[in-house]
Amino acid sequence: MFLSVFDIFKIGVGPSSSHTMGPMSAAARFLSDLRSGMFMGVDAAQVRRFSASLHGSLAFTGKGHASDRAVILGLIGFEPHNLDPDEAEQLEQEVYEKKVIQPEGFGEVRFNPNDDLVFDYGPPLPGHANGMKLSAFGEGNQLLATATYYSIGGGFIVTASELDEEVSHDPHDLHDEQEAIGYPYPFGSAAEMLSMGQQSGMSIAQMKQANEETGMSREELNSRVDAVWDAMNSCIDRGLRMEGQLPGGLAVKRRAKAIMDRLIDQRANNQPMPHVVNDWLSVYAMAVNEENAAGGRVVTSPTNGASGVLPSVIRYYRDHIPASNHEGVRTFLLTAAAVGGLIKHNASISGAEAGCQAEVGSASAMAAAGLCAALGGTNEQIENAAEIALEHHLGMTCDPVNGLVQVPCIERNGLGAIKAVSAASLALHGDGTHYMPLDNCIKTMWETGQEMDTKYKETSLGGLAVNLPEC
């Protein structure tokens, strides 16, 4: 199994990787497929109207996650990595006013968001909780092409046919086939990862690096990994500067800057609380997730909803651990990506599919593994750290109030970061020997998610999302 570090860590926009970045990418892909003639020779010049429908969780929490806006911007031609927020806002407004779109390679195409973009609150599409359909029509409203896409978490999208071709969640199914692809260390499970590490004498980060270098040079890899951390760190810094109220109607105020200012003032105190580092971890994570909630530039880690956990723990490593260094950050990210890839391959990173255990739980496991590696942990200790963090998020529901990634999501990232540091520390106090393997924990997370009631899986139909203050 091989998922690139840059598949796990995508630079994009908030508020959601599955509900914002996914639909935007799907709409952009629909345009690309029409241009290339993939739909039985349909020419882009024939298209006169677009329509879109959002299903399942994309319908129930789409407004709060700006899924409608994402579809519009995707049909204009934007993708998450190249979005200019100022230009996008102006062009989106023009679509509402003129009710037409003219993406590159097309003529003038009718698209009235009020009529042509439907939130379908009926049964979800069969492939995944996050489904959407896009259609193109020609003269006389004749249907030219239609496609179904699924946003499967972390900004990943697949078509219905691609989803049908996906392997099962049994890591042993395609081991031989994936080994033949050409990656030197194609581990598809934590057990394989540890075995390959023992046989090669290499760390998890070194094996991940070797896999990545089959497609790029060491210099390019380092440059791109550094760019990921720079984007994460910049997001923290911006979140720590910003004040005011978050959009969406809940009247949630940004708190990260005010908390940071108090923490700085308290440094002059001769008797600081010993748990103050937890406050710093929380404020770093909250800064990121406040930026995400505001639609800012974030990095999927592995999703937008959980994007504050991993940057917070790296910032803790850099700013609070004297022996930290930049090479440690690279080790952290490579190791975290390896663990994130295992979770995505064998379970899910989608809150709509498996609850928040799949988002913040996965992020905490990744961060615990990364920190353990950066602090010199063995492969066995790293696997143990990831298992501890994931184990203690099992069963966590995804219940965003009003479909907004604000309550409880912002604080939840802070607690996920704290758990990650605790898990890494516990693992480093041992020798890597432990009772519950990471693979079993991942399997349990997947099974728990499958048995979890739909109302607790990013539909905002249960949990905190419906237990609101009366005043």
C-alpha cells in the first residue's frame, strides 16, 4: 500500500476537506472530464446548462460547510490548492446575479444556484455518506453527461465506478499486487510496517522517504515537506492574530488570540501552573481550527475538521522542546503520514463515514506517532504511541452544531493534541511492547463506525448538534 505524504497533507481551504474541498474538486474534475471527451465523445462546446445535487451528509451539513459555494467555485474552475479567496467571492456573487458560468474551454453555461443546485435530504447514495451528482445538458435541455462522485474524507474524491473498484478493508487482499508496483516498502498494515523496519533496519520515516523518492528527488521531497509545515505554521500564526466572530450564525467568537495573550502575560508569574503546556497545545490547535471555520488556508491533517491537532503538536515540539530541530519536523511529518495512510487504507478518515474518531482520532494517532519519532522513539514505540492515541478516541461521534466545524470541533482539536503528546510520552516510557496492536485498534474503529447510528456521523441530527441551549 502506498499513499503519498502529499495525499495525506493537502494545502487547501476551510471549512471542510470532505464537504468543501471534495465537492470543489469533484466539480473541477467534471469540467476536466467533459473537456477531454470522456463522456462518450460529448464536447464541452455542446454544454448549455449544469446541475448538481448533494446527498447524505453533504446535504444535511452542506450549508454549514459551504458545500454549495464549493460546487459553484469548482464549476467556475477553481480547485482548493489554487483558490484566490477575494477573486472567488466576487465570481461567486456574479454567478448568483447572472445565473451563468463560463469555465475555461466552455461557452456560456446556464447555472442558477437556487434551482440547479439541490440539497437532497432523502436516502444517501449507495457508495458513501458524502455523495454528489453532476450533470451537463445541451440544446433543448438534453442530458449530455452525468457523473456521481463521492467525497471520502481528507479531500479525496472518487467516482462511483472507482469506488466499486476499491479493495475491501482487509489489508491482506492486495499485498502481493501492491508490492509489485515498485515501492520498496509498501506496507499495508502496521504489522507489515514493523516487520519491514526490522528487516531493513530503517525507521518508519526512512521507509516512507524511500517510497516517496521513487517519484521525486530528495531535494524535491524535502522542499515539499517543508512547504507543508510552512503552511501549517502560517495558519497557526494567522489564527493567533485574528479576532472577531466566526461566520455561520452561531455567534462563536475567536478565542485563540485572547488566550495566547493571557498565557504570555502569565509568563512573568514566578509560579506558573505546571499544566500550562496543555494550554499552549490547545491554543495552537484552536488557532488553526478557527481559521478553518472562517474558510481560511489550512492543511488536511488528515482532514480539515481535524487540521489543528498535528500542527499544534509540531509547534509544541519546535517551541517547547529544547532539543527540537527542523529535521525532526520532517521525521514527524513523514511518520505521521505513514500512520495516516494505514488508517485511511484500512478504515476511514471521514467523519461522515465513521464519526469524529475517524478525524480527530486519526489526527491524534498521527501526531502521537510523529512526536514519538521526532523524539527518537523506535518503530515499536511509534506504533504503540499511535495505538494509545487512537484507542482513546474510539466511539467519538461527529455532531457539529448547525453543521458548522465550530462546536465542538475547535476545542476537540485541542484535546486531541493533548492526548497525542500524552500518548507519545507513555510510549517512550516503554519499550514498544504492548497488548493491543495498532492494526486491531484501526479495525475496531472501522467496525465501530459502521455500527454507529447515522445521526452521529456528520449529519447534525444527533448528539450535541440537537442539544442546544434554550436561551
